Amino acid sequence: MGRVVLIDNRDDELVSKLIKKMPDAVVSTNFKVQLQSGDILCWLPKPNDYVDDEVQELADLIDQSVFLPTKIVMLSIPGTADDASLEQVGKWYGKSARTMIMMHQYAVKMIDEFEIPYTIVRVPPLTVANTETKITAEGQAMDGGKVGIDQLVLLLQTVLKTNRYLNQSIGIVNSKGGQ
């Protein structure tokens, strides 16, 4: 297995917690990286990032790379896979929920069209508190409260180190409910 390349410009602790679990990972704030043989690309946008524009930068990276990533992992929001109502996504993200869903749907569709193995991880807002979680498939309802950042790190670790959930869009939800 090659490197894990994390594309991150978040303002939370997600990447620092991932690095502790995978100290060989490489971090970049954009797609201006040189991929090596066997690399796994993990894109961790914020929910309100312009992912519809940024996925074009990912497409450019793939077009210009000698080595393609062996897998692409993208963090996305609920509402992109028949999994959460606009009302629910609005409770999580406010008035721009519809626009955010459309941007994320476009980015996910582009990643699917690259014909590179991928995993999309759909996650509601994060909390520093530990939460009980469950994994959902496309079309399964995603509702409830925030998800613990440590629980997301564990899921991402599984997705990055194994072929579990390959070519799937999965959700992680707080199994105890909440808003």
C-alpha cells in the first residue's frame, strides 16, 4: 500500500487525529500534490466548501498524474444519497442546505465517473464528544444528532486501510438520535 494523501483545509481536529492514527500520511491543503504509485487520496472538505469547483482541481490532478490514486475517499454531507430530507439537512447546516447538497452531489458524481475505486463518507456535523454511531447505506435514513469526531476517525481509518465499503457511499450517524 502506498501513502495516504489527505487533502484538508478544515478548522477542526479531524486531520490531526487521523495523523496520530496514520503517522505516515501526507497532508496538503489543495490538490497540487504529486501522486506516487499506490497512493490513496482522502479529500476532507468542510461541508460549506465549494466542492463542485474543487472537484475540477481533483480532475486536473488525475489527468496530469503519472500514477492514479488506488482509491479516492471523500467526506460529504447527508442529503446526497436519498438519505436525508432537505428539512433535516437544513437543521444541520442552515439556509444554504439546498446549495450545499447540489454541490456535494455534483462532486460525488464526478468522483464516480473517474472510474477509480472510491468511498464516499457522508457525515452530519461533528462534535468533540464521543457518540455511539452506526453506518448506513445509500437510501437509508440519516437523521439525529452530531457525530463524534473520534468515531469518524475510526471509520476513516477502516475505509483507508481496508477495501471495506469500496465503491460505496456510506453514512455515519449518531445512533442515539438528537438534532
